[in-house]
Amino acid sequence: MAASTVFFLDAGARGQRLCAHYPARSAPAVRPGSPDTPSGEAGGAVARGQILLLPPFGEEMNKSRRMIALGARAFAAAGFEVLTMDLLGCGDSSGDFGDASWAAWQEDVRLGVAWLDQRAQAIGGATGDPGGDRGDRLPPPLWLWGLRAGALLAPAAFGDAPALARPLNLLLWQPVTAGKVQLQQFMRLRVAADLIGGQAKGAMQAMRDQLARGESVEIAGYALSPALAEGLEAAQLKPSPRVARLAWMELSPREDARLTPAAEMAVSAWRAQGARVRAAVSQGPSFWAATEIEEAPRLIEASLAALTAGDDFEIAPAAADDGGDAVASAPRTEGHAA
């Protein structure tokens, strides 16, 4: 099992972010000087790719910590370098949840990407200097691992010119593609609590009025600031030409479940934009919303299959050897280089 190192990442005037770093383990050895050599020492074990977690929202993060740790360890054991981070106001990072804004969380994503870029350059990724000792090597692909509403933070890494010329890929777990939906679900927690207390009438509008006055709203123990609510509500995950590969992973309690029509439309839009897409539904619980801490090992297995796939990335198995843990959507027929 891959060991992790916990540390605080300096965010300057914005404080510190608690991170866990999972170094790549058991990565395949490569031939020195190969044009396909990713970052790492010549001829040694190297990272097949780097993965940055984009965490879910609110209490969903706490319910997901077990699965995140299991996934990160499995990915690292398969040869991927993984970085997880508590965003501003979350976990043991600086600030309180009420201090968070969507813009600040986007900055945290860029901070994580920059840290991984520096790692790739220091270990031996392409530096843009053909005369350098390792300038002829390709850096590893960067995977943004978005869990639920974390997927909405991915565009923070799309806009800037990348420090490294390398593929940018997405691994999405039950993604939320419209922040407005996530915000409504979160605010309904307050409505449900008020309903129990007999005060539900007009609760949703009262919260929106409070936010409009520039006041934070207390929901299930979280202080939701106007800046975070406004940013989350406006956030959307739309297809981007920056993304080379998209692994869209969903969960269902049924063995034979397929993507919802909305998800099918979403992955079709990504294919039309030019991304290579693997979409699959694995059998397992909705761990981010479960009362107890739950695990979904088939989701991790399906993700590993996507991360390690080569030219057959878009051809996900219709069923696994143990009876079917993933049902894939049909790939598009035209090819795009990742």
C-alpha cells in the first residue's frame, strides 16, 4: 500500500493548505531516452501521471474521505503521483468555512497544479529547454480528479497557459456539472431542519434574501458566505478543448445500471469537443451521502482501468470478470490523439 506524506502547502497571504502526497509506486521501468519517457529518473520507476484531487462540497467531503484515501493509495500503487488538498476553510487548512469563496477555491486548484508542475520539472519532466539533460522527455499527463461538485473546479486549470506542455485529463466521480444544483441541494438541508422545527415556510427565500444582504447563512453547521454561494451557483463544467481524456465514472446500487440521459448528453458534448471519453457505471453505494462511511471498490477498479488504458481508452469493458462492475457507454468512432 502506498504511503502518504502530510504537509502544509504555503498559500502566501492566504495561509496554508493541508495536503497529502502519495508518491508513485510500482510504475513501469522505461528505456532511457525514449520519447515516451514520462517524468522520473532515467531507466527507473517513473510516474505514469500526476493526479490532483478536486474535493466535494461540505459534508460530502467528510463522508468521502475514506474513499478518497483508498483511491489515492490505489492510484499511487499503480504508478501515479497523487496530491489531495483541503481547500480554504476545510479540514485543517487555514481559515473557517465561512471565509471561503469560490474564487479562493479556484486559486487553491491552481496552487495544487503549480506544485505538481514543479514536481514534474524537478523530477525530470520536459522543461522547454531542448539542451537540458532531460529536455527531450515528455512530462506525465495531469489528471484532475473531480469528486461530485469538485468537478466544477476543474475549469480553474483550463484557462491559464500551462507551465508544462502535457496532456490534461479529467477523472470525474459522479460529477455535478451545474453549481446551481449543488447549492439548491445544500440549502435544502436548512429547509429540512426548519421543517422539523415547524419553520420551513419561506425558508429558502429567507436564506436567499440573507445572502443578498451580504450576510452568511448557517446550514448544517456550515457558514455559507455570499461569495461562496454566488460563485458556486454560477459554476458550470462545460467541454473544453484543453481536455484530452475524460473518464466519467458513476455509481448505482444496480448491477445493470447505465448512464442517465443527462450524463449521456454530457459525455456526447465532450466527445464533440474532441476529448476521448470513457464513461461507465459501477455498482456501489452513494458513499458521499451515506449515513455511515461506505466504500465502493468497483469504482476504484473502473477508475484504475481508465487511468492505465492506452489506445483502447474509449473501449471500456461491458462487464467485469466478477459479474459486471461497469456498464460503459458506446464510444465515438472517430479518433483523437490524447
